[in-house]
Amino acid sequence: MTENQPQYGPPAQPLSPAEERQWGMLSHAVPLAAMVLSAGTLGFVASLVLYLLYKDRGTFVRQHCANSLNVQIITGIGLIISVPLMFIGIGFLTYGAVLLFASIVHIVGAIKASNGETWNPPLTPRLVS
């Protein structure tokens, strides 16, 4: 932020290492729960909200929130591609495969964040960093 731009509210306070691990883990667990409860459609919203809230609170939590959002973007793309494929039958398989992949990646990401490890999900381009 430059000097000429107005600042709204107090600056974000950095998180402690334990809080960063906790929010890093939650950045994967919350979208996973939202994804399961909504057949894959609300995980993106959860990842986006957590990214926007915690991206400036620490590098560790930012990386995990960005990873979670990247997984949800790729999941959304896969689900959108699966819908027209449902007309020829294969889309039902691809829809399930995309949700299974995203679930496994979020579980592994939550475990890695809980252990304080940095991690880049496989088959997921870094669209958000």
C-alpha cells in the first residue's frame, strides 16, 4: 500500500506459529467439509474467504490458503468439464474422480499443515500464490 492510498481498519496482526499451523490446517479442512456437504460446489467459496482473510497474516498460512484455493479452482474446472460429459455417461465417473482427488489432496494438505510442513499439491498449477 502506498502513502496516498487510504487504509481501512487496523493492519492485520501476524499470527503465532501455532495459529498459522491451525489456520493452515483449517484452510484445507473447511473447504473439504463444504465440498462434501455441497457435492463439490461450495468448497471454492470457503477457500476464497479463508485466503482473503488470512493471506496477510503469515507466509505459512498464506501458502496453505493459496494451495487450498488452487485445488478448488482446479476442482471447479474439472466439475464444469464433467457436466456436459454426463450426457454421454462418462461425466458421472469424472465428477466423482475429481471430488475424490480434491478430497485426498485436502486431507493430505491438512495433515501437512498440522505438522508445520510446507507442501505443494500434485497436479495443481499455482494460479494463486
